[in-house]
Amino acid sequence: MKITAIRFILCQHELETPIPLSVGALTHRNFGIVEVETDAGLTGIGETSVNFPPWCIHERRATIEDGLGPMLIGENPLEIGRLWNRMVDGTRGFTRMWAIGAIRQAISGIDIALWDIAGQHYGVPVHTLLGGALRTKAECYAVGFSAADPAAGARQTLEAGYRAVKIRIGFDDVVDVEKARATREAVGPDIRLMIDANQAFKPPRAAAMMDRLADLDLAWLEEPVLNDDRDGYAALRRRRPAMRLAWGENAFEPEEVDTFLKGGLVDIVMPDPCRCGGLTEAVNFCRIAHRHGIAFSPHHYGSDVGFAACLQLVASQPNFDIMLRDVAPVPLRDEIIDAPIAISEGRATVPDRPGLGVALNRAQVERTRVPL
């Protein structure tokens, strides 16, 4: 079996109300789908994160189709580890000229698609190839409900069965604290409440916000400072050692993960298979965390193609804690695949069909595809 084609497909949903994030507002939800075709009639699908910056959609198409694709055409798609090394080694020198994150996110989409092909070829779900199913369902926390009134939005997610919620901060400190307190009051003391700062703060401001949020019994505070600011995380750890810190959605090297965990800087690792280098590297991150006695909670802010990949990871790794579920009103996220992933009482069922366990809804992909 040989790879015959590799394609990047951008599907887009225009938002009625932009989604505010500390790094900017999303006016569209972009979903970057990758297809890998073979001469055996099997096509694998994957996803690459294309949320920010807005122009990354053009870079991603070029990196996947013009850069990585020619390295793999004619190769055996089942040799996933060798092909992953070929992509990483073939682009390593470029990381001195443009961000490693962009390259690894491109590799991610292809790597996930290769795992999908392998599962289809052997007739098993990807989690079987990753070591076997340790669980068939994954507890999720809800994120993406109303930014204007997160307390009301959080209550609605509880009615839908979720037992954990996450809100975003990093805008106005006074308003952020008020919304966080209102959300805690709305959900009560028994619901896990996470707060995500999206790297918005410099360490002194982050420390001050930690002090103001300390009595809310947070499940974790996520990315309070820049992802690579080890000194900043160390200072925050000393400041509030009891406050759990989550980190890792923007980590791209295993050495970085190991360094953070050796230093005791964070409590939860958040690999994103659509960013860090695919399922191949995400498994590596989870195993590093496991050696340090740290749980992982995979990050994913994309379509249900990537969500399915995350669930395959979750099923196969022992140190899983909880999984993000975007509940924003974006129908395309769910409709891009042929059948919905079952979520009931805040728990997602791991797809058990061969490969990722999902296929593209071709009609919906064509309706929402944006030519580049």
C-alpha cells in the first residue's frame, strides 16, 4: 500500500457573535481537515488546529500540500513512526526560521490520518493500536457557553448533564473575577470549575489574579502566563502551591514537557493531538506525564474529527483525568462527520469503528469548504 495524495481542506463556520479570547476574537470557526489517500482504496482523515493567527490557514495548506506531502507520496502509510520521524527530521532546520508550533500542527493532521488508515487496514479502532481500551467513555467538562453571562451558561450545561465547566478570563480583571464568582455560585460547590487565562498575564498580574481567585476551589487555573515561561510558572507555584495549574496545549517538544514536570511546575498536562504532532507525539506526552505521576486532560478546540482522535487517545492511556467538550453553538463542528459522537450526562463514548471511528460527512464538507 502506498500514499498517493495528501490534501488540506478548510471548512468554515461564520459566527453570529464573535468569540472573545485573550489573544483576539474569533469571527469564524475554522476546521482544518487533512486527507491522506492510498492506492489500496483507503483514505485516512485527520485534523490540524487552525484557530490563530487568522492567516495560518494559508500557511497550513502550503506546509501540508507543498512541504510535507512530497516527503510522503509513494511511502507505506502503515509505517507511521518512520514517516513521523521523516516529517520531523525533514523540517527541523526550518524551526530556526519559523515557529515549531506551525510545523508540528501540520504534522499533526497527517499523523492522525495515518493512524486512521492503519485502523481501517487492520479492522480495529485506533485505541487498539495504541495499546488497548482502558475505558469506553470519557468524562467531559463543558466550555464555550455564554461569554457574556457564563453563570447562566454554566447552569445550562449542568442541565445537560455535565459535572464540570470551564470559563475564560484575560480581559478585564475586575469583570473576570466577578464572572468567576458568579459562575461558582451558580454551579455550587460540588461542580468542578476550571478557569483558562489563555496565556494572558505577565507573572505579577497572574499572581494577583491567583490571590483573587484562591477561595473559589478551582479544579485548575490554565495557562496563566506564556507557555514557555518556566520562571513565571515557578513563581506562581511558590505563590500559591495549593492552586492546581494546567498547561501543555501549546507544548511541542517532549523535553519541554519533561522539564516542566521535573520542576513540579504544573499539575495537569494538556496535549492537543491536533497541535503537538499528532497521536504519535500525544501518546509520548501522556507517557512522560505518567512517569511523573501527573494526569493528562487532552485539549481540543476544533471539529469532531479531532475530538474523535482525542477520544482514541483517552481510551488507551492510564492517566486520563477529564476531556474538554466545546459546547458553543457551532453546528459544523458536529456535522462535519457522518454520525454524531454520543455524549450523555457529560460523558463521551469512544468511537469503536475501525480507525478513528468516524468518517467525513462529504456533503457538509463540500457545502462549507473554503478554497485557498
